[in-house]
Amino acid sequence: MRKFIRRSFLAGLVLFILIQFVPYSAAEIEARGEIQAPPEVQAILHRACYDCHSAAPRIPWYGRVAPVSWLVAHDIEEGREHLNFSDWSLMSAKDQAEAREEIIEEVEEGEMPLAIYLKMHDEAKLDRDDLATLRAWAGMTGHAGEHEEGERDGD
Ligand code: HEC
């Protein structure tokens, strides 16, 4: 039994080392039209969204170790496909307005930032004030109503 455990451990270790050679990371892309927004809005986006929706994701050490690195790369690739703040200025005014509305919707519903990301990034949690700042930027005045607040599922 001990021999079996030792062999399994070694096999796992070898596998772990081998998968480090599977190169899957998010492509390096250029910022072609970084978003222009009030500093307080920029601060929120950088803190909570840029790691998946920009040309400049910050990747922690554990995000460079497979298999976590694959998950991180996947989220970045897919996140950017939907929304890239580093290409924001290339969008038409109409598309920007729509994107702002969608951002509010995603944040209010607690869909964004991704729950799995929030587990590792306390600083990315958005509170009522952050939401009010984003809403003002999106042209929605006033604070989120009680109803909308109640819909946030929190994680
Ligand atoms: C850990 C990565 C990650 C972070 C951080 C993150 N997102 Fe996303 N986002 C994604 C992924 C992946 C998708 C596409 C899949 C999905 O909708 O779940 C996405 C999709 C979106 C969409 C498009 C939804 C749709 O249906 O087209 C919006 C809008 C969005 N995110 C806004 C934000 C905002 C605003 C923040 C910061 C407050 C943020 N995201 C933070 C990964 C992330």
C-alpha cells in the first residue's frame, strides 16, 4: 500500500511537471483604443475588470502554473471577446452606450466580476458606492433601487 501511494504521488508529480510544458496562455495584444472615462470609473475598471477585459491583465504567480494558467488564459480570451476596454474607443458611440448598459446589468446581477475570480481577489468586490459611480457613468442617475440590490446574489 505504501509503495502504491508513493508511486501514485510520483506519477502525479511527473504529470504536474509535464503539464507545465503545455503552453496555453492568453495572447499578448495591443491596446488600440484605451477607454476614456472619469478617474473614479477607470479605478473601478482597473481594480475589478482589467484582468480579463483588457490588453493588460495582471497575472499572479499561481496564474502562471498549469492547470490554473489554462483557466486564467481561457477567461481572459473569452472575456476580451465580449468586452475589451483597451479597444473601447474604437467602438461607435452607440455601441459604447450599449456596452455601458450591459456592464451595469452584469454587475448588478452579480455576474461580473466572475465569482471564481472574486474568491482570489478581494479588492475586486464592488460595493454600493462603486455601483453608483458606474451607474452615473452609464447615464443612469440615482442609486440602485432596493429591488435591484436584492437581486444581487453576492458571490
Ligand atoms: C476573471 C475574469 C473576468 C473578470 C475579472 C471580469 N469578467 Fe466580465 N467576462 C468574463 C468572461 C469569461 C465573459 C464571457 C462569458 C460570460 O459572460 O460569462 C465575460 C463577459 C462580460 C460581459 C458580456 C456579457 C455578455 O453576455 O456578453 C460584460 C458586460 C462583462 N463581462 C463585464 C465585466 C465587468 C464590468 C467587470 C468588472 C466589474 C468584469 N466583467 C470582470 C470574465 C471576467
